[in-house]
Amino acid sequence: MIFASNVFLFLYLPLFLAIYYLARPQWRSLVIVAASYIFYAWWRPDFLLLFVAITAWNYGFGLAIKARLDAGAKRVALRLLWLGVAGNLATLGYFKYANFGAEVLALLLVPLGINTWTLEHIFLPLGISFYVFHALSYIVDIYRKDATPTRSFIDFAAFVALFPHLVAGPILRYSQLAPQLRQRSHSLELFSLGVCRFMLGFIMKVLIADRLAPINLLFVGEGTLQFSDAWFGLVVSTLQLYFDFAGYSHMALGLALMMGFRFPENFNQPYVSQSITEFWSRWHMTLAHFLRDYVYMPLVRKRVAGALPALVWTMLLSGLWHGASFAFICWGLFFGLGMVLERTFGLATKVNTPYHLGRNLRTALLIILSMPLFFTMDLRHSLAIYQALLGFNGLGSLELYVLGASKMAMAFALVALAWLILAGINNVRFYAGNKTGYFMRHVGVLHSLLLWGGFLLALSSLAANSFSPFLYFQF
């Protein structure tokens, strides 16, 4: 089940909200757990057992680590932490990286003349990278004394399973949600704001990202691309990725607000960034913060690596987190080395750096050039696209896209560009001193009319076409 589907919109969500608000406040966490388990089991019921097992594993280790810390047995607590972390990473490693590991081993054994073996394909559970990170951060924060473990299994299960962020984030920490699980406010104003955030994300996903998808499929599909085709496909894929994932994040934040929860923002106009460093403080911000606090800072503080090598290792792990392939490894290294070069030559910028068009265009070009590695997930295919980008296959024409994509899709590509430009201008004005901001704090009459008009148009589009899954569901 996905947010942008008729089953979710017209069956699951209305039923859930009705039961949630009719239930007594002390029962609402239980309602969240039950509803979230149904949401996840709708995809594949058998993997729900794995999900519950990970929840129970980390709940138990959280209590055990706290007990050892209270008893003054910090070394024992550390051993428990390592065991808990190992269990989480082993589960993630088996389902996400076992097939890739077998392929790498086979490649290494071929030159030695050793008969290789193949591993039966292991099916990747939906959203496992996200909910393992949620659970893992819980026991780490308890050991660090940044969070207090809960004795209520239902509250912890609600934190891990909360369906708005279950399969594609934002990546939350228990300390952020614990006070809200105990007590949160509900109001018509907050609910209305949540509805508006949800509609905004729905429009971004259905009206823009899904309209761009057919064009992008021409880019990532088989066949030899030429110069103009490759560059056009790169731009389209970059737009699609943003509107797809940012659309999901808006919907997740909106659903949370409807339930009285306040999630941290996950995007802050990443395409107005003036450096790769700034880009990663604007794009998938909860992942960037997670990697900073649980990978980068421990490497630096423990003096395992210097600041710059730790940055490369962190981004390399970010690439591996996104996918088990050499393409994603190169994707992570691309950003890691780019950030190192920016810091070395003084090119790194912060979010509040005064805007400069040249820096923005340079950064946009670098982001676009990373897209072949991200979208193809195959290094050979990516190299073939880079060959086309350099013009080795001829200049070509956009006939493939014009004939293969509808005029409506092409129109929405222009809408996507206009959206980003207008939002970027507003963002630049914000940091120039106009503190109105770009995040939705309140919705006026005109905004409401535009949202409802776009939402109804998106609903009609959803009825006429089959839904497409969110791109980040594969992680």
C-alpha cells in the first residue's frame, strides 16, 4: 500500500483516522501499532514477522543496556550495545547485501580459476533500511544517555512502526518522538495544516513525478543514447527524483500532523545549493544528520580517521545504504571526494551563504552528473551514459523523447522547472533577510484554492492511470 493509491486514500486513511480519534488517548498508540502493521502487511504479510522481531530485539536490548548502565557496569553495557548493533546490521546485511557480496566474491575467484557459486536471490523487505536505522539509533542513544528507554513495548513499537515514516522516512530518533508518544496536542488547525501538507506532496508525486516517469524510463532503458538524449534524460531524472521523494516526505509530515505528531523537515530546496556540502544539508536532511551523528562524528572523535577521510567514509557508507552495487559505491565516493575538494579549496558553503548564480549552476551540474550512477544502479550502464554525455555516440536529437512522451508529460516537466525556480527565489529571499521562510506555516485562501484544485486534478489523474511506487521504497 502506498500513500498515492485509491485504497489508501478512500479506505485505509479514513478508517484509521476515525478509529484513532474515537479511541481514548491512552489507547491511541495501540491503534497506531495495529494500523501500521496492517499497512506493512498489505505488501507482504510474511515479512511482518521480521519487522516485529527487529522491534522486539531492540526493545529488549534497550532495557538491558539501561539496566547495566544504572548498575555501573558500563563495559557490559557496551558489549550489549555491540551485540544489539551487530544483530541489526547482520539482518540488514543479509537481506540487502548478501547477493552483492556473492557477486563480488565470484568476480574475485574467476581469475584464480576457482568454480564460483551463486546465491539464490534474496528478496529485499520493504523499507528495511529505514526501520533498521530507527531501531538501531534507539539503543545507541540509550547507551549515550541521549534517550531514556521506555518500558512500554507498545510505545516503542509505535515509534518504529508509525506508518507515515515506516518505509521511506524521515529518519527519526526516539528522543524526538518520545514526548509526543506520551502526550501530543490535537486541533482542527493542526489537522488542516496536515491535510495541506499531504495534498502538496500528493500533487508533487502524482502530477509531476509520475508525469516525468515515462520520459525518464526512456533515459534509463536499454539502447544507445546520444548526446542530447542523455543530457535531457539527466535533467528529467533529477527533477523526477526530487518531486517523488520530496512529495513522499510532504505526505509523511502531513499525515503525522493529522495525528498530532511533528516530524523534522526532510528537504530545504536542495537545488538552490551552492556547493555539494550545502546540498547535503538540504537534501534528505534526516539521513544526513543520522550519518553525521552515528558515523562521521564517532570516526572523528575516536580518532579512527581525520575529518576529511571520515567524510569520504561516511559518504561511501551513504552510497552503500542506498543500494548494494558498484554504481552506488561510486555515487557515494563522488559526493565524498567532491565535499573533500570543496573544503580543501574553500568552496564549501552553508545554508545561509548569500546566493550566487554561478555557484548554484556549478553545483547543479555536479548533482546532475551523479544521476546515472543513482538511477541505473549498474556501473556499466552508467559508464555508457557518461560516454553519451561526452558526445562519443553522436549528437542525436530529442525525437526519442518527443515521440515517446505525451505532450502532457513534457508540459509537466516545464511545470517542475517553474516550481523549483519560484521556490528557489523564495528561499533566496528568505536568507537575504525576508524571514517569511518557505516551509508551510499557514495557508491562505489563494493557497487553499490552488491546493484543492491541484489535488482534485491529481486524483483524476490517479483514477485514469495506475499508480507508481515511490523511488525510495527500493531502499
